[in-house]
Amino acid sequence: MILFKTTTDLVKWLDAQRQKGNTIGFVPTMGALHPGHLSLIEAAKKSNQLVVSSIFVNPTQFNNPKDFEKYPITIEKDIELLEQAGCDVLFLPSVDEIYPGNFSKNRTYDLGFLETILDGKFRPGHFQGVCMVVHRLLDIVNPDNLYLGQKDYQQCLVIKKLIEIIGRQTIKVHICPTLREADGLAMSSRNMRLTEKERAKAPAIYHALLFIKDNIVKGNLAIIRKEATEMLDKAGFKTDYIEIADANNLTLLNEWDGHQKIVVLVAAFLNEIRLIDNMVLS
Ligand code: PAF
């Protein structure tokens, strides 16, 4: 695996690869890698000649400074894992490399309704920060294919919208399934921050999703959402939201016709740690 720390070197190298006809699959990450990330590398390897991954803990997407300070950093292990997974290139930029002095942070992305719901509502500014960094990374890497994890369901829709906004529709977005621990907990870098006690409680999020999957019937959704929230309360979570939405566009639903493809989305805190998860039901 080749490691690049500067934009200039990476852009030059990738240009030469493109001229040779090599296609590029891109897996952007914030590090603290787990098998979920590695499954994205694996998917990218299947349909691209070259796989580029980036590790950059993007300060502009953290609405909570404490969350940023405590974000897990495991660079050496990450490099080992990427190498084992057969990643070809790792881009490991500094903050100045991504946001140089002449970079304007004033641009805003019109994400419309997507930014007013769920994490858009509970984490103000978060998706603008995601768009800022992903836009910059796409400009640098210029991939043919982009690989994202379904665990960040709303982020996947936001990034698709970003690609439309910046007119880069030739980049194909691939959304890969959430990987779970044996007890159902969705794999996430933030799981590393859970204490033993919190880790034991954490699968309650998955159980709440399964509860909705197994019990949802057409009609009003208020009661099932309330019951799932109570399950999380009992397990010691403080819930930001449990919502049921149209799986294609995230319109929040109060009623279900029994046919529409839907997604159940949860965000909840276990003490300081905020976990998110979702499940698509068809
Ligand atoms: O999902 C993530 O890890 C981040 O939000 C991303 C897409 C790498 C942007 O910083």
C-alpha cells in the first residue's frame, strides 16, 4: 500500500493511473477501522483496478467538540488492517492539507429537507461539515466509484445529494450493508469508547429495531415508536429519535400503508456515547 500525505503527490499519482486506464474505488473514513470499513474495501476491490482509502478525522463535522476530542485514533492498527485488506493507496492528510489557508469554509450546500430531520436536526451543522470534506476529497481523489456504509443511512442520502449539487454524477455511489457484532450491535468506531457495562447494554438498539420489524402493521406508527423508545429507556439509553421513514427519500411517516419500503432509524445516547443504527423493511 502506498501512503500519501499531500494532495499534490496523490493527485499526480492518480492522474498517471487514470491515464493507464485504471478505475478508482474510494473509501473515505475517519479511521478507527473495523470490519465494516474493511467490507467497503473488499467491495471496492471487486470492481476497481485501484482502491484508495482516506483517514481524516474531519473537525468541521463534529457539532460537539468533546466528541471530536475523544474520537478514537488507531492509525498504526488502521494501516495494518488496510494493508491486509489489499487497499492500494491510503491518503492520510493533515488538517492544513484538506483545509489550506485559501480554502473557503463559507460555502453551504442546499440539502433541503434532508438537513432538517434526524441527525440534521439533532446535530446542527454536521452534514454541512460532511459535505465540505467529502466535496474536497472527491475533488482530490476523483474516483469512479464511492463506497459508503448503510449504517450512516442519512449520510448516504446526503452524499448522493452532494454529488448532484456539485455536478459529479459520474461518480457511482455504492451503499454497503451494515456489519454487526454477534449480539447485533452495529459495528462503529464509537463502540471502542463504550465501557464494559455500556457495551453490554448497547445491543438494545438492535433489539428495538427488531421489535419494530417484527411488530409493525399498517396504520398509525405512534404506538410502536413509543414502545421501542420505552425499550431503549429501560436499557439506559437517552433517545434522540426513533423514526420510521420512506426508505428512498427519508420522508418521515406517521402512517404506513403496509407496502411502502421503509427504514427505521435510531439515534440514542449511552451516557456520553451517541450510537446510531437503522433497518430497512420492505
Ligand atoms: O462516515 C464517515 O466516516 C465520515 O462522515 C466521512 C464520510 C469519512 C466524512 O468525514
